Amino acid sequence: MTLCLECFEGANRTPRRVDLKDLPAKVGRLPNCDVVLSDSQASRVHAEITTSNGDFILTDLGSTNGTFVNRERIAAPTIISNGDVLHFAQQEFLVRTSERTQTDFFGDQTMVGNSTLPTNFPTQAREFGELLSKRLVCGFRQVIIKSSGEFYGYELLGRGIHPTIGASPYEMFNLAGAMDMEVELSELLRERSFEQAEAAGITAPLFFNSHPKESLKPDHLLRGLDRLRKKHPSLNLVFEVHEGAVTDLKMMADLKVALREMNIRLAYDDFGSGQARLQELVEVPPDMLKFDIGLVAGIAPDTPKYRLLASLNNLVKDMGIPTLAEGIETAEVAEACREIGIDYFQGYFFGRPEPIPSADTE
């Protein structure tokens, strides 16, 4: 197994890759070391990486300022694994190994990413790798109702079930962001929620979303959606695109065509959270539009917010596009949205997110 080391050099953090085909490998400041450290606090020959019985072993070679694994100084040879954070004095590395599943982000070889910032990598990197590779997430759902009060469908959500990583999407995506792995986490959550929704026999409309970074590579996003659609052809799917991602008319038009071919409807999510993108709304009209919680929360008749939401709703409804209000938490807000003429409602007033059951009873 080849050991690959990736580092960033200079003020511009230029990436550099070193393949170590033969172990052991010396780490230190001397130019003849296999991995040359740029940190003046590192020793000339600081540490050594060896392999034994398929494990990678890190050994400190009596360095002055220490070798650390997950910010704990080591005094004996130590096995290093997926996601471990290493420090040689003040120079930081992230370990990546070749153990891999379809959803694992660690690649085909062991890789160590480097930064001169001593706290650039999170100490739960290993745990996050486990979360991805072992698929330690589960699907949740939040009910969506018609303005008449009848059940309509669900928004698919997700939670973590790793024993040491917080369950909330906020905590998971914060950790994913520190490792530039938001797309991989988003894909895993989507995959698991689809699997559970099909197993539960849910036939109602299912709204699902993506991370904003996924819109940067629309071809990759569409390939993933096509794979999931073929795997789950019976699901009644509605894909939510955040308002901020609706910036390229051609991209959105192509996305809508591709989704239609997959029998997936398109919704614009969080509409009104920033500048309402009316041109995109006209040029690439969605199958549904969701008003952002910021427009909906606390709304009351005869207020500027009420009049704004009513005007936007009338505009959208005149185009033949159904509307949905998110973030409804009180009966008063629900009644105001009903008076405005919004078609569908979602929020804690109607139901908090709940785990997708093993069998749907509806």
C-alpha cells in the first residue's frame, strides 16, 4: 500500500503531493528526510512512519517539541488511522487511509494533508470518517399540510447517529465544513432518507434538498440524483433548490429539464431570504415555491411584512405556481398565511421533525 502525503506550502498554500512507495519514512527538517518539515520548531529527524501487519505506525524519534496524535503527545509507537490529526511540533497533518466504502471520502491511498496552522483540522476527523464510511445517519421527516388542513407530504431531513458526534445537521455540517466534505455528507443524508422512505412505503410527495456547494458541480449532482431515482423509482420526489443557488439561468433550465426526465419536480426553497430572484422565477418557473421562514415568522395582518408576503404570493400564484410557507409556529401565523392564500404549510405548529418509521401507517 502506497502512502501519500499532501501538503500546502507558502503564503498561497500551494498544494504539493509526495508519494512514499517504500516505508519506513523519516519526517524532519533535514533535506534528505522523506517528508521535509518547514517548521523551525521541528527536529532535524523528528519522527518515523512505518507499517506493520497492515497498520501504519508513527514513532517520535526523541524530538525536542514532540509528536502528537489528535493533540496528545505520544511517548511510544502509535497506530495512526483514518482522520487522525498529527502534529510534528507546530506543523499539522491529516491522516487518510485506503480503507474505503462507496460513501467514504478517504480515497484509494493513505493521504496526509498538511497545514502550518496547528488547529486547522478538527480532532473529530476520524469520527467523521466513520460516520461517512459506516453511514451513521438516519432519515427524518417533517409534515407538510394543505391550507385546508389536509395532509399533503413531507420534507425529508436527517440526523446523525454516531456515538460521539452531535446528531443535529448543524453540528454535522460544521464538522463537514472544516474538512470540505459538505457534499459527501449531503449525499449520504439524501441516500439514507430515500432508502428509509421507500422501506416505510411512503407514497406522498417528498421534498428533499441539497447543500449549496452541490450547485457548483451540477453534472455531479444530476448523476447522483439519476442513480438514486433509478434505485427508488416509486418515490414521489420534489427537489428543493435554495434561492441563492438560482443564479445561472441556463444551469437552472438544464436542471429543470433533467429533473423532469427523472420524474422529479422542482421547488425553489427559502424564497425571500435574500434578494428575490424574479428573473429566474419568470424564465425557469418551478413546480412549487417555498417562502422563507424569515418572511413567515411572526407575520400579522396590516403589517409591512404581511403586505409584502401577500404581494409576492399573488405574483407567484398568477404564474400558476403553488406556494408553501415554512416556519409556521403559531395558530395566528397559520391563519394569516391562510388569509393571504398560500397553498401549503410547514412548521412546528403542525409537527416537528420525526424519525421516518420502519413502516408507514398512513
